[in-house]
Amino acid sequence: MIGAMFYATVADIGSGEYIRLPNGLTQLENKMRQDGMDKNEWERGWKILEKYMPVFENSVFQNVLVLVRSHWDWYIRQLGSFVKFARVHVASPSLSNSEQRAFDSVDRREIEKQLSIFESACGVAFNVPSSTMAGVKEMSLVRNLGLHNRWEVDDFYLSRTLTSGWTVGEMRVVEFQELRRWVSNLTSLLDATSIPIAKQYVSAPDYP
């Protein structure tokens, strides 16, 4: 996650600084013309860029948001697989049929429900600060807007977000400081979940 943010920041700042160099824009045009772009494409591209600049300026952070949040989905699948293995070797709370079904589909649940499922399955308590959960929940809501609604605010988002000032149909842009705070929240959540489970199953055999 940190690497993804660092790459996006370096690429964004690097490209911006390159444009500001003497003749930087001319050099960029010449390079793209050499690679096959004609003059009309270049000019049309700049007109579109000028029109949608507020969207494009934040697109790098929106893309990083999707990438970083997807890392959590991967982590949950791996954690679920490990816990399933470890429960066979270390005494753990018994699960009812409904709890077992929830555990088997833990990667398809909302984050708060995922945490509850792992607490029940492992017999641990995560004690996640409310501020951390609020940040992660907002991160997920915005990510879902990007994946399913072209980043446009809808009634579902408005009914659940703790932020304000948005209207239906408005583009939900992602600011750098906001993204950095969410990544910090998600990193804290990784520590808050992985460490208690690791301690709970420290006596389990090596995970294959």
C-alpha cells in the first residue's frame, strides 16, 4: 500500500515538474508526435484535458484508492485460509452452522462484519478505534462508487457517509491528504487484526 502511494506521488510530481522545465511541453509534444500522435490528436487532447481537469487531477489518487483497498480483499482471503488451517490444530471456539457459513464467505462481507466473524472464529478481540473504522468505512464507500458508479455520488453513498457537502450525481474526488489518512487507517487495521490472530495461533504448525 505504501509502495502504491509512493509510486503515484512520484509519478504525479515527476510529470508535473517535467512539464515545467524550459520547453518541457514542446519536448513532450515532440516525443508523442514521434510515437505516432498527429497534431489534431494533440490539440483535441488538450481541449478535453482542460474541460475535465478537476477529474483528471485527482484520478491518480482514485486509482491508488482502488488498488490499496483491493489489497485488503486479498489480505482477508489469505487470513481466512490461515485461520481455517489453524483452527484444526489449535483449540478455538466452536461455530454454529450459520457462523460457519459466515466464516466460509468472510471475504464477501463488509469490513465490520469481517472483523466480527474473525473475532468469533478465533476467540480474540481486535479493539479497533472508532476513528480507524470510520476512515476505513469511508474508504470502502468511495471505492465502491468508483467501481460501480463511475465515481458519481448516489443516494446509497449519501445515506452512509459521515462526510458532507455532496450531492447526487457529483463526482466524488479523492484528495491526497484524505487518501493518506485512509491508508494509515487501513494499515492500523492490518496490525490490529493480524497481531492478535498470530498470537492466538502461535502454536499452530507452519502454514503450508
